[in-house]
Amino acid sequence: LLASVVVVPLSRVLNVTPVLGFLAVGCAAGPFGLGILSDSEANVQLGDLGIVFLLFIEGLQLSPDRLLKLGNFFKLGLAQFILTIAAITAANLYLGPQVLPAAERFILLDDELVRPILSTPVHAF
């Protein structure tokens, strides 16, 4: 109740939806923030509900004109997605065997799982 008294006026001043403010207060008061709310299962469910409300409100504010404006960025987003997938795939195919031993210096890998994979590599081509 205290959060609603603070969040709603602040969200009007900042011109954002109050649901975003409630999510921020939930993150700050949760077990990984100040620790005021410690029932983690209830926090996860309330956080999920808050995200659903945020997406619902944003969907209500989405007009067909705004959707057409956002459609102009579709090609750019698709290009970014394809280039990112291509870069990650190329890095895994060409640098994967060299990167894993270097990563073992920083990350403890379970030898029981990793060693059989390294000893019998899969050849893609």
C-alpha cells in the first residue's frame, strides 16, 4: 500500500506506466534487494503478474499507426538477429575447440561431462 502511494505520483511525474514503478519497487524490496520481502515463491509469482500487467498495458497503448512506425525497424532487427546468429555459429565452429581449454582457467568444468565431449569431437562438415 505504501508503494502505491509513492509509485503512482512518481510515475506521473516521470511519464511512465505505474506498473514499471511497481516492478522496480518489487525488485528493490525483494530478497536480492533490501530483503524486506523474503518469501521468494510469492515474489516470483507477483513479479510474473507484474510483467503480465506491464505487457498488457503496453499492448493497450499500441495503436495501428505506431505499429506501422515500428514495422520500419523490422528489417534492421532481422538483420541484427541473422548477423548475431551467424557470428556466434562461426565462432563456435572455428574457435570452439580453442576457447574451451582457455575457459577452463576461469570456469570450473565438470571433467566427467566435458572430457568425453572433447575427446570425441563432432565434425560438422
